[in-house]
Amino acid sequence: MNGRGIATLLLVAAGYPVAVSVAVVVTVGLILAAAALPDGGAYGSFFALLRHLPAMLAMGFLWTFSCALPGFVVAIVLGESRRWDHWRDYAVAGLLNAGASLAIFAVFFASPLDVPMMVAASFPGGFAGGAAYWFSLGRLVARRRHVASADGA
């Protein structure tokens, strides 16, 4: 692997924690928003959940980081082989990866269906995480790809 390939790999690797962080913040935000709505106490007190916000974010990051990694790798391979050049491609990949991540979570940890709001909130979170990857570092990877193909021509 040449220097350009290593630099590209480092950009992709740096984009993954950005995508995971955004996905987790959006997912937890939606869970908290649902708890703030009048729900007859089905999801508990909004303020009681806020007390657990740091733990929710930390655990969400750890679980998402480990469970979404295989789907992220697939998305990157597809994106590079198919030359994706739009944020929507990565956002849709993040949305689809949310489903795959929940399946991996179910196999290794517990059934996510026990927490239906987490399942519902994971899909917009995955969409936002995929878009965040593109806007943070994915577009730089695509730009490097275009420069490399122009140099090779």
C-alpha cells in the first residue's frame, strides 16, 4: 500500500468515530424526546432519564462502535468500488447499517426489541451517522479518489 492509500485508510478510520458519535447523539436525543412527550409514564420520567444521559451516551457509543463496524466496512467497500460521491449514499448506508447493527446487538448482547424506542430511534441515528461520515471525512476520501484517478489518466 502506497502513501496515498495509507492516508485514505486513516481518513476512513477517523471518520468512523465521528459517524458513531453523531448516530448515538441522534438516537439518544430521540429516545429522550419520546420520554419528554406525554406518555403516561410508559418510558419513565424525562428528568430521571437525563440523570443517566452520560451513561446512555457512553454505552450507546460502545455498543454502536462494535456492532456497526461490519456494516461500516461494507459501506466503505461499496462506496469506493461504486465511486459514491453524494452524502445521500452514505446516509442510506447508515440507515441500512442500523438494522444490521441491531441484529448483531441481538446476537451478542440482548434483544433490542425489549426497548422499542431504541429500535425506532436507531434508524434516523444511522442515517445521521452516515451523513456525518460524508460531511466530516468521506468527501475528502472521494476527493482523493478523484485526484488519484486524474493522476492515473
